[in-house]
Amino acid sequence: MWEYNNEFVSVKSTFSGANQTVTRIDLDPECRHVLGSSYDHAVRLWSIDDQRQRAVFTGHTDKVSSAKFLQSGRQIVSGGSDRTVKTWDIISSRCSRTFFAGSIVLDLAVNDRTGAPILSSHYDRKVRFWDMRDASPSKVLETSAKVTSLCITPDGYGALLMSRDETLSMVDLRNHSVLHIYSAEQFRVSIDTARCSISPSGAYVSAGSADGQIFVWDTNTTKLEKILYKDGHDGNAVISTCWHPQGRMILSGDRKKTFCIWA
């Protein structure tokens, strides 16, 4: 965890325990805990105050690609290369349910407002919607390419999908129709687990490209608003972007272990 103050950046905390690559992190609604999925087949929960590892969730038989807090932080959902989606009870650290998706999970999203609370994207080019009461998905959305990233809009009515066909799509979760498609001639998705993001206001979407550039589109008009690259990643593939909670800055990370803050 880094502290950013008046353009000065310093390491504030380090959360250790994972034995292999950490693939996805999430913060609980009260910002008291950090959740991390890992290639070591596990999901870990750390306390932000003292950086202690509070729980380890084991049960996946292969790499875990994504994990998210669920039901206002009371539960956890995870998915990975073992082709399963699992929900976990935080207090007992036990798996409460396993959903057999039938395809490698690339990312997860949770939505407590509209429709199914769990969304999963897969290697077989499908997005599955789970309502937690049934063993089978309540809805399956077929796409033209592998979906590497899922983001829920601030109002809970839409989902942003980034695909290996070099596009981002906005899907209306009320009828599962595609509202908008975002693309650019130079934009290339870097890896199968690259992550896109939506600004806190929902006005913009962003994603990093394989050539080190950051692309920002207007959510409603799909217009490419900005390409960020100067003094940044120096051509290294960007694998993740996220927005400052107040929407003033974008944080991006590349495959060469470099993070950039864009104002």
C-alpha cells in the first residue's frame, strides 16, 4: 500500500503471505481489510491497520484469478483455473458453496443492486450470472472473445466488459443488451487477465494497452477522450487501471512492476 501526498510517494504497508503471484485485490466497504487472490490456489484476507494475515481460504485446486467481497463484506467469492466459482464465509473461512462453471474463470464482479449478485467471465467467451440459490447460472451471455475484466457501473445497472477482440463493451444488466462499444485503432489488450475500470461518477471508462498507453473513453458517447503515455510505462504492457475515489487521478500498472499516477 502506497501513500501519495503532494506528488511524493512512499510505501505505507506491505501485506505478505502469498507464495505466488497475486492476481487481484479488493477492499471491503469499510476499508478495513484487503483481499487478495493468488496463483498458489488460495485467497487471503489482511487487516489494513496492522497488516496481519487474518484468514486463508483454501479449496481451489488451481490458480485463483479473482476474488471479491460479497454481500457488503460479509462473504467472499472467488474463481480460477479449476473452472469453479466459490463463495466463502469470512468468520469460519469455510467454503459455503461451489459453482461448477465448466470453463476457466478470468474475472469476477459482484452486484448487490440489480439482477444476479455474482458475474464471472470465462475462457470459453461466456459471462455467467449466478444468483447463489441455484447450481446453474441464471443467465449466460455469449461474447465474441474472451472477457478479461468485469466492472459494475456505480448505479449497478451496467457492466463493463473488456475482451480479447480489443474492445470494451457496456452491457445493460436489466436486459443483458450491449449499450456501447469502446475501441481505438492503437488499443490492444495485453493479457487474458488485464483489468479495465470505470470512473467513480460513471462518466468515463479506462483501460491500458499492450503498448504502454492508457485509453480513456466517454461512457455515453464512446468518444476517445484521452490517450495517456508521456513519461509513463515506456512501451511496457499495461495490465491494470483504477480510478481515484474522487475521480481526479488514474493509477496504472505494467508487466515490468511499474505503477504510474495520472492526474
